[in-house]
Amino acid sequence: MKGLNGKVALVTGATRGIGKGIVIALAKAGATVYFTGRTENEYKGAVKLAGSLSETENEVRKYGGMAFGLKCDHTIDLEVEKVINIINTEHGKIDILVNNVWGGYEHFNNGTEFWKEEEFWTIPISRWNSMFDAGVRAHYVTSHLAAPTMIKQNSSLIVNISFWASQKNDRGVAYGTAKAATDKMTATMAYELEKYNVTVISLYPGLVRTESVLAAQDYLDLSNSESPEFIGRAVVALALDSNVITKTGKVCIAAKLASEYGFTDIDGKQPTPLTVETC
């Protein structure tokens, strides 16, 4: 049974990686999914990795789902506004918003590979700009534009993708600060939206087998890793929870949600939840 039939979702930054996995999971659950990205054709985007708007659409069609890719640069507010207007015109609502877009992968074109980077003063300052402009600020702007529509439903969900780096000091200054800002933004958005029954959550993946992670797999232990769609299953479980408002403003760990809601990864495994000590 497709429990999200009739629901409309927007996932930002979904030409590849976690975003793509979330789109697939939501579409499999019956939602009509809109998603954004900059890459229209394989390997023709700013980041030289596999993935494109059309490829994500094609993947969803294999499962009989409905997903529509919209070209959008989330550092340009007018382009984000256009995306929201399209959804409002076609459906008049947004039930689920997943803020996943992230500018931190520009290192493939700018500076050294992230697994070789060390002290913050050796890294291009542009790394900070990309993580905030196309990350934290992009999440804020999309939420700002979507909120007037979402509060009308009296039951909506915003998920901000974050990570344990917000609570650690050894993951890079820019990255840790950006994720800490995301978590604070989640908490304060939740405070203001709770009276409208809009839930806002920070969702922590584990180590996810994205295209960029797989490119660095020689440097990583993938034995407890997660598929991108596993994170999507966590979003689906949250969206199906009629009492999800009790989690508003909180950090949720995808692997813990799997135990709570009883879902597994696509290979049938249930990854061990990371902690601030083990991540």
C-alpha cells in the first residue's frame, strides 16, 4: 500500500546522492515528488559526478512513481521562488519539504579532494561560501518560500539534512559550523511553526554510499554504510507518522528511526546507528 498517495513533496538537490534516494523512496510510497538540481545531463554539471535531473526521473519511472525534476540554482532566490510557484500552481500545497541541497562538494573542481584536506587555513575560503550559500541559506530560503503554503495544511513536514559534524570539532571548521547552523535553524523554525502543526526535523544520515563517497571508498570503511534510499525510507516513515509533531525541533538519526519504525535498508540490513563518539 502506498501510504503517501495524494501527498506532494519537494526535495532540493536531488540529481544524485541522498537527495535522489529520498526522491525514489517518496515516489515509491505514492507521493508526487518535485525535486531540484542544476545538472540536466550526465557529467555536465558543476560537479563531475554521475547524476542528472533526467536520470533521477527515469529511475523513479522504473518503479511506477511520479517525480518531476526542476532545474534550479539554490543560490538564486528567483529560481527557488519559481519552483515553489510551479508546485503551488499545479497542486496548491506542499506536504513534505526535504532541504537536502548542499554546496560542499565543489571541492571536486576547487581545491583538493576533501579526504586530503586538513587545517582550515589551507582550504579555499570559497568552501565556506558554498556550504553556507548553497547549504544553510538555501535551506532557509526554500523553507521561507514554502512555509505560507505548508501552514495551510495543518499537517506538514520539513526535514533538514544535517550531520554529527555539528557536534564535533574534528570535521572541519566550515562543515561543522554549517551543520550546527542547520540544527539551530531547525530548532527555531520548529518553535515558530509548531502552532501550525508543521513539524521540522534535522535528519542525520550515517555514512551514505553517495557518488562522492564511492569515489573515496579506498579511504573509507563502508561496512556499516547506508544506501541513499535508506535515508529516503526514514523520511517516508516520518511522513507516515501521525504523531510526528512530538519530534519537532529535534535531531533524528536515520538508523535509529529504522529500529523505531521497523524498516531496513534496500539490502535488508539495518545499519548500526552512529553516535557522536563513533561517527
